[in-house]
Amino acid sequence: MKVTPHVAQNTSGRRSAVPDAIAQTDGYAVSQQKRKLIEQGFGWAKTVGRIRQVMVRGLERIDQLFVLTMAAYNLTRMRTLGQIRLQAQ
């Protein structure tokens, strides 16, 4: 399928799984920006949304907790995006 996986490049001096030729492409840069947006949601869910150590049992309840937490994160983002939009006008 000629698809190149976009993992984070190791730039701390060790050997990286991502060659420099791939890391310098525009597609790789876009992929890393989108990856950061996704990771921010999961980080928020772990710290604020109490997903790191759940207090419920069962897949159904965990799924409900996850959906509720991510909905709260989306509402938080919508509030912030709305403030940015108002300032731009």
C-alpha cells in the first residue's frame, strides 16, 4: 500500500526508527501536529478526567466513563475555541 508509519522521531542522540528523509517531509510534520492534538485529549482525560485509575468495574461502565470524560473534554475545548473566535472578531 506504500504507507509510511509516522512515529515520533528520537532526537536525543540515540538511533531513531524514523529516517531523516521521512522526518523532513511535509506529511510527517502534519502527522506530528495531529498526533499532538490527539495526545492532549488523552493526557487531559488521565489528569483531570480520572481515567488513569478508574473507580468502576466492568467494560460497560468504563466505556461510559470514558465517553463522559471525552465529552467533557470536548466541551472544554469548545469553550476555549469560542473565546478565541470572539477575540478574533
